[in-house]
Amino acid sequence: MEFLCLVWPLEKLHYYLYGSVFEVVTDCNAVKSLLHINTPNRHMTRWQIAIQEYSGNMNIVHEAGNIHKNADGLSRCALPNTSDNPAYVPTSAEPQIPNEGINITDVGTEFFEEVRESYKQDKNFHILTALIYKDCKDASLANSLDDIWKTSYDNGRFHFSDDILYHTSKHTCVMVLCSRILINTILLECHYHIYSGHLSEDRKMERICHNRRE
């Protein structure tokens, strides 16, 4: 950063310094060696090239910090928060919170009825109904579940609420859909609906995976 503090003002004051003999006073002794480092890293190499044109006219002088307080004082002297300050912020002003968009949607009761009806056509749902609602301990019945369903059942992931099956994980609880028609409806709504944002395929699938489980 000390090296960059030398390069930056040289670039800003180039039209005033080019062709002139001038002196740079610094409290960092290492800055004096910038022009003479034999094996600089990529940043220092770029800075060396940037100030090379000043090497014949620039003299870098080191002054210890305790006798260089004028520069330190200027760098630490904050401007008052008044109307004359370009960065003035009224203390009485209320913070402005940008509203980038709030999307609110709701699911009608018809949707939940369709979900309940779709369960009647699914083998795994009937098995889970017996295992969970009737507290059945039949191991052979549990083993008849499809592999992905059985793994979640063994881990205690499935729960019923209002006859709707939910799958829980560490941070989420999502509704289980088994109807291809309902799944396609969700896919279409998450992509084509006016409030969906029309995301890319990857982001759309990421959103759906966080909110449903097939």
C-alpha cells in the first residue's frame, strides 16, 4: 500500500511533475527501494514501470513518522459533516431502503385438493399412509417402498399435515408431489408466470429443488 501511495499521486499529478525535478518525502523507508528491487512481484513490476519515467528527476527522502506529523495529520483530519462537505449526510434524514421488488403469491384450496387426489394413485403414498398414520411397524411393508422413499422414511423425513405429505430436512420442509401433471404445473409456473422472473434453466431448477420434492 505504501508503494501504491507513491504511484497514485504521480499518475494524478503527471502533467505538473513531468520534466520537473521534485522530492518525495515518506515515512516508509522501503519506498526508497521501489526503483531498485531486482526481483519484484507482479504488482511491484507494474508500479516500477509506471514510475520509471520519473527516476531521473525524483528524489525519495525518508523521514521518520514522529517528524512527519504534518502529512499524517492531513490524512487523519476528517471534514465536518456540514452542507459544505460534498459527502454531507443529513443526520435527521431517514434511511432510504431500496425496494427492488416484493412478490407475493398464494395457493388456492383447489391445488391442495388436487395434491390429495393424486396421492390415491401412488403406491408409495398408500404405504406411507399405513406406516405413519396407522403407526404400522411391518418391516416388509416398509421394504416395499421405492429406494429413495424408503431412505427418507428410515431417516424420519416424512410427515403428514392436513392429509398432505411433507418431506423435512435440516433446514427445509417441502410438500411432496407425485403427480406428473402437478409437477409440470410447478415447472411452468416457475418459468412462465409474470412473477417468476423468467430465470435461466439452472436457476429455475435450483429454486424448485429448494421448495419441492418429487
